[in-house]
Amino acid sequence: MDKLPLTPDEVEERARRYQELLARERELHENLIALKISGDRAQVREKLRQHDAMLAEIRKNRMEGMLPIIVELQAYVRAARAARAGREKEGRASR
């Protein structure tokens, strides 16, 4: 049988990390919704800076955090399916 690219513990850790990143994204979205961009020019500039920083964090978390996890889990699922199909094929051949 081919070795799977991740152990069950690693799969669980990746899923946990993905959920943490997703929770952070939800928090950032809530902060963006609540952000009031008003006041004098300096206040507006600061609020816009905060807005841009939150959007940048969301993008970074998706590209550098969530996407790599999805790719790893996808490879794991493919390998697990292939291993299962191989076992099923061997089982049918031995009958």
C-alpha cells in the first residue's frame, strides 16, 4: 500500500489550523463591517489604513495559510481514495 502524504494526526492538525484561520477571517469581516470611516482627515486616513490592513491580513491568511492546507488535504484525500481503490481491486482479484 502506498504511504499517505499525511498522518491522521497531521490531518487533524491541518483541519484545526484551517478552522482557526477561518475564525480569524470572520472576526476581521465583522471588524470591517463595524468600521466607521468618518471624522477629520487624519481620522479618515487612520480608518482607511485599518481597513486596508484587515483586507491584507485576510488575503495573506487565505493565500499563505488556508490555500496550502487545502492543497495538502486534497492530496491526502486523493491518496486515500487511490489506496482504497487499490485494496478493493486486490480484493476482487483474489476472489
